[in-house]
Amino acid sequence: MTHSGSRPGSGKEFTRVNRTGVYPRVNRAGVYAGKRGNPDGPGGPGGPGTLRGPAGVGKGGDAGVPVGVLALQGDYALHAAALGALDRSVREVRTSHDLEGLSGLILPGGESTTMLKVMEGTDMEAALTRFAGAGGALFGTCAGIILLARGVTGPAQRSLGVLDVDVNRNGYGRQVDSFETELAWTEDSHPVRGVFIRAPRITRVGDGVRVLSERDGEPVLVRAGRILAATFHPELTDDRRLHRYFVETVMEAPAPAPAEAT
């Protein structure tokens, strides 16, 4: 495997997640009910690791402008809850019309093959590709990075191809091989918690893609301009820093210049 970028270090595993369900148990507030951080600690609203900004608003952002969450299948409700905890309005996206007026969209974990099947016979795949091409910000987690990737193996399947990485589906093994680990990342001195559930592996990273976090020398969190992608599930913890990073930093990055006609 080849990749470029920083090497923030590997994490230390401390527990496995629930082996019985597709997703671990969550509480009524939509927060993963496994090991939790101190709400006043690094990931909490008042902790030293909080990526700060004006209350409810990203740097120059508008809390009234909704952030979209692709709601075809998977754990989109948990992403919506995470955004709500940051006082961001949320729009569930099920059709191409739901993308109108959005500047950011989260592609959640779930079953990428099921999401693609739901999109068959619709204009949704083309609309998502246009959204990315027009500079829309995207955050893909687990199945979301599979949808974004340029190449997919294990087995091969089609994808949007808007992020220059290759991934191996279920690269970390079956459901029983799921685990949690703490991950160092380049944007904060405090680690984030990664919940890996039938997670994909990034097998190639393009030149324009930054590696923000690694586990055992393999990239697990990457960014390319206005696209952020993780092989794990940040929405399954009560640490909102990755969601805050998306709305306050990634969504506020300049949109790429349109390609010139040839």
C-alpha cells in the first residue's frame, strides 16, 4: 500500500464492540452506549480538545443553513443527532431535489451495496457526483468512504469516484472482528475514538489526499479539500469533534475552481 501525508501514530485498542447487531447499542439520545468519554474531557463540549468557534456556528458559517445527511439506509439518524448537538440544522437527503441549497452532506455508515441498490433507477448517483463536482463538502464514514472512493475491491463494486483513494470493503474482517481504538490525529492533541464495524481498509491514497489519522501505519481518516472520509464511525461516540471539524473547517474551505473546457 502506498500513501503520502503525515503519520500521526497508531491507536491503542481497548475493547470490542457488540458482536450481535449490525450496530452497537445506542441510548435514547443517539449516543453509542459503550465506553464513553468524560463530557468535560477532550471530546466534551467544554473540554480542552474541543475545536472551538462561535456557539452553534462554524467559522464564518451559518447555523441556519442545513447540513445534509444521506438518508437512504444506515445510521443517518446518529449523524443527524451529532449535528444537532452542535446546534446545526439537518436535512435528510433521499432524492436529488433534497440536495438543493446544501453546501455540505454526510454519507453515513451502513451497507454500501444497499445504498447503491436504492439509488438504481434514480438520478441520485449523478446528482451526488454533480454535488461534489460543484464544490459541495462531503463527509463519508465507513460505507460512506466506499461510496466516495475511486476504486473498490473485496469484491469490486461501482462508486462515485470523487475521492482519490482505493478501499477494500470489510478489510478489517467480519462483524465479530469489530473493535474500538483511540486514534491520534493531526488536527488536535487529544485522540479521537474510532469504532470499526466491518470497516473498509484504505489501500491507496492519491497525491492530493492528506492522511489525518492512521492505525498501525494504515490511513483511517483522510481529507482532500472539501471531502473528509473515515473508515470508522465517529457518530457512535459522544465526541463531536470530527463533526465540528467537518462543519467548521472542511465546509468552510474554498471550493475548487471549475475545470476549464478543452
